[in-house]
Amino acid sequence: MNRGNITISAGPRLRVALVLAIIADALQIVVFPLFVGGAESPADDVLDIGVGAVLIYLLGWHWEFLPSFVAKLVPGVDLVPFWTMAVANVYRRQKRIVATIEGIRDENQTGRDQRNS
């Protein structure tokens, strides 16, 4: 077992979060504007609160979710797929953190190997 090895993969939680975000954005872009738009739509508000809660449950708290939630309350801005972009940004940021940690670990291991030689 390799301790300290961290991998972030497109596992089931991320896939579910991404599919949920895409479905929520599609509903808000295609279906909900047919009825009432912007902050006046209770369906939009309920959907945003539910999606935000489920995404936090699946991926943990990330600051990317807050602007997505607030922007969805502005009329017209809800036509941008903010939930999908937020989930993609969380995944991108996690991958960058893992790459940095693995790079530091590899540098430390190389330094130890050179000292031991």
C-alpha cells in the first residue's frame, strides 16, 4: 500500500454531481423560461437550493458554488450554465492540487534518493 498517494478521479460522486448540474442548467435554460424567468420563479429557487445542497453533499463545500447560487437569482443570468461550470471548476482545481502535491512528493523522494546514494 502506497501511503500519501492521493488520486482524484472522475468517480461516481463527481459523475453524479456533473450530471445533476447539467440537468439543472438544462432545466433552467430550456424549460423554466417558458413559464416565469429570473428571481420571480419559485421553481428556479427551489431547484437552485436543492442542487446546491446536493452538490455540497456530493463534493463538499467549495466557494465556486456560492457565485453560482447567487447568479442564478439575477434575471437573465440564469441562462448561463453556472452549476456545470462550478462542478467542472471544482474538479479542475482538485486535479491541480493533486498534481502539485504529487510533484512536491516526487521532489522530496528524489532528494532523499540522492542523499542516500
